[in-house]
Amino acid sequence: MPDRTAVFTVFALNGLALGSWASRTPALSAQVHASPGVFGLALLGASAGMLAAASVSGRLIERAGARAVVAGSTALAAGSLVLIGFAPTVPLLAGALLVIGASVGMLDVAMNVAGVAVERRLGKPVMSVFHAGFSFGALAGSLAAGLAAGHGWSPARHLTVAAVVAIAILLLVVRAVPGSCPEHAEAPVVTPSRPPIRRPVLWLLAAVALCSAIAEGASSDWAALLMTVERGVGQGAAALAFAGFQLVMALARLAGPWAQRRFGPTRCLAAGATLAAAGLLAAAAIPVAAAGYLGFALAGAGLAASFPLALSLAGDAGKRGDGTGGEREIGFVTAIAYTGFLGGPPIVGGIAQVAGYSVAFGFAALVAALILPAAVAARRSRQREEADAMIGR
């Protein structure tokens, strides 16, 4: 099996895991007899686990290789799905969510490191296609969850089947995932031995990923509420805003390699930021339901490349002379981006509580627009690093 196909499948597996359990939250909440507030606290376990694991995954991948971490974290995530399905109390559910969050956090970094390795081998950008795999996997997981719920399957039965499917697919593809024997024999090209925290380019790329995470989280978590509360559509029709956002994002990611080859990563980030900000602003400011649907579709297209490109550029910033490297850099950017997924939705919700959903999405539009200056500054910072490295030789 080609390594490109294997990595795409791993991304899809990650999305499948998320779509499987996240779509069963109503049943899980009833299973543990939790109020909305208590259940919300339990859900924080997943975010906390993701953030903690992403911050240390880079060094683990440097030592063990991306393939080993992909295999171990996917197996752990599958086991966690079973634990989530059988959890009878809120504390046990929170613990299971913490474990799946940590495993997915490790998997996120490892699969992106593997994706960068494939990009280097092919000599062309393909990271956005891999992230499209995640989007399609999440869509498939949510559809399967809906089917399981419709047929009366309990979370335990459904998530156990999902775990078995995930392990079976992992066994088929894991040997083709790159990154089995990390070697760092040669000197770095552009001082990636410096700690990521001391490199401005990585902070700027983290800002790109952070802004993308906040804008994406706002669209995913609050789009339907904007449409129902302020645009007057029914719940079923409001769900189409989220579905359109996700579908357009996945399709735009498939077109990402062509756009990157044609225009370059910085221009893609700048154009995407402009498109996303315009879409979110239209959804916020134009009091017509059609504008909301169109706005969220535009936001999905505009945000499609931001997260994949930020991670791809972070991996490139950590590239060594022997063609390896980037593990710590990708882990650093991923960890900061996760704070956006963790803190962004509550911030947007707080603004909506005080000033309404339109103002909240105006804030999200501003955050999306900030991707543009951060991307331009990251490019200039990277150029300065390369110039300094040439002078130092």
C-alpha cells in the first residue's frame, strides 16, 4: 500500500473516532444521568487530554518514530471508545474522555509528522488532502452514529463496533505509514535544534493555527444556534449550516495541493483568511437565512487550508539536513492550536450571551482575518532565519 494512502486512512480514522463518540453525546449524557452543566465539565476531559498529549508528543515521536506512535495512539483511542460506551457514571466517563483526548492528541501530531514525511518524499504539497480525509472520516462517523441511534443501538454496542472497525483498518495500513526508524545524522538546515519556544516563526504559525481553530470551533458549535435564534429557521434546517460548512471545507481541502502549487502557501493562507472573514461577517451582519448558509460555506472554504498549512510549514521549519525532523515543531504548533479548540467556543458563547450571536460571529470574523498578517509575518520570519543561517555558515 502506498504511504500516501496509508496516511490518508489514518487521518480518516481519527475523524471516524471523533464523529463516532461526539455524535452520541445525547445518549451518553442520559446514560450517566448528567445535567447539561455536569456533562459539559466531563467533556472538558477530552480537550484537556488532547492539549496535554500534544505538548509532549513531539519528543516521543522523535524517539519512537511516527509509525509506532500512530499505531499505539490509534489502539488506545479504540480502547477508549469502548470505555466511553460502557461508562456508567460521570467520573468514569470523564476519565475515558481524558484518555481518548490524550490518544487523539498524540495521534494528531504523529499523523501530521507522517504527512510531512510523505510531502517531502513526493516533493509536492498534499497535507490538505490528508486533512480532507479527517473531515470525511468525521462525516462518516457521525452518519454511522446516526444510523446506530436510529436502530436503537446503545453507545456501548455502537462504540465497540466502531473500535473493532478502527483496529481492523489500522492493521491493514500501519506498515505503510512512514516514520519507523528516526535518524538524525546530519546537521539541521535552519537551526531546528533551537527550542521551538525560541523561534518566532513557530509562534506565528501557531497563531495561524490558533485563529483557525477559534473560527472553526465557532462555526461548528454555534452556527446552528445563530440560524435558529437570530435567523428564525427550524432546527433541522439550521443543521444544514454546519453540514455545509464541513462539506465545503472537505472539498476545498481536496483542491489544496493545486492551489498551493499555483499560488504558494502564504497567498493561500491570505486568500483563505479573507474569504473566511467575509463569510463569517456576512453570516453575522446580513439578517437573511440564505446569507447565513452562504457565509458558513465560504468560511468552510476559507478555513480549509489554514490548519494543514500551518502544520506543514512548521514541519518544514524543523527539517534537518538528512530530510528528517519537524516532530517538536509540529507538536508545539498543535498544542497551541488546541487552546483555540478548548477556549474558543466558550469565548464565542460568552460574547453571544452578552451581545447576541451576530456580534459573536463578528468577533469570529475578526479572528479569521488575523490569519492574514500572521501568515505574512511567518513567511518573513522564516526568510530571516534562512538568511541568518547562510551568514552563519
